[in-house]
Amino acid sequence: MTRIVDGLLAHAGGAETGLNLGGMFMLAMSVLLVCGLVVFCAVRIMREKAAGGHVHAPLDSDTRDTD
């Protein structure tokens, strides 16, 4: 695992540097937070009830595209 992390975070032209424990913790927490938010939003969208019937825009709305 550390080889993967070292490869991803290697400096261009410099010596490879590893992450200390605090850096790995912050990296893991940020990845977990983003994945958690993606799952939360996807579940919330999938559970949304479908709109009742066909939803159409009102016919008298003026879009001003023919002026």
C-alpha cells in the first residue's frame, strides 16, 4: 500500500517522499468523505418519488426568444 501512495505522491525530479501517519489519516478521511457524499447523494436521488403525471411548462410563459 505504501508503494502505491509513494508512487502517487512522488515529486517530479526529486526524491520520493512518503506520508507520515497524519498525512495518511487526512488522505483517508478526505477520500472517505467524498465517497460518502457521492453515495449519500446517489441514494437520495434514487429514492426520490417520480413526478405525478406529465409535467409541462405553462403555455403562456414569455421566453422572449422571438423578439
